[in-house]
Amino acid sequence: MLFDTLDNLELYIPVLPKLKKVIEVMDRSLPYDAEPGAYTTDDPDVRYVVSAYMTSAEPKRFESHRKETDVQIVLEGQELMALTWRELADQASPYDPDNDCVFLDGDPTVVIQATIGRFAIFLPGEPHKSGVALGDPSAVKKVVFKIKD
């Protein structure tokens, strides 16, 4: 997991070169103006999903991916995101290859406050969850870039 400010996103291009496309899309403000939904880019390995929802205090499962990296950016509001170690999580669903997702149960080992101007990157195999309320449930608009490895 990587967590930093958007101003520093370009520093991570040596680790994840496809971040160049994420920066290009963000610089054009496309997700900010977009309605919730799925979007493609001119790079077949980079797509993104804009979502709007209420955070929740209810327990959530972790998710993990095998083929895609998540770059999560809160556009409006704030939420908590959590990460756990792979070996501390128990598989709670079969792997879904169409959605590149498996759900897991476990306790968080790292919790971060995701706010406007920050990003979190979850690499394949890193169990993570988001949408967790920071206090009372609140409205969030977020973009998640999916980068194929």
C-alpha cells in the first residue's frame, strides 16, 4: 500500500509507470465532473470507476485483486480505508475472475483517513476495504483507477 498526497503522485511512476495515465486523467479533471459509472482511457490497461455513496459504520469485508492495482482518490468527503496482512485474512468468497476480486474477513492492521487531496494505492494481493465512516456516515464521491499488471 502507498498513501500520500496527490501532489506527490508522480514520485511513484518508477514503481507503477501507468500512473502517468492516472495523472493525465486527473489533470483534465475528468472524474470530478463525471457521473457515477465506469470509464475507459486510451490505454487499455487503465480504466476508472467513479462512485458516490454514503460511508457506513457497519462491518465490511476486505477485498483483494490478483491482476489489477487500485488507485483510490476521494473527490468529495472523507472515509476510512483499512489494510490487513494477507496471512491474517480468511477467504470469505471464491475468487471472481470476471471482476478480479475475492472477499476476505480479518482485522485491520493499518487504517488511514482518506480525504480530498490524498490517494491510496493497493497492489494485487493486498486485502483492503474502504467506505468506512469516520464518525457519522457521510457522503463520498471517489474515483478508483484500475491498472492491469
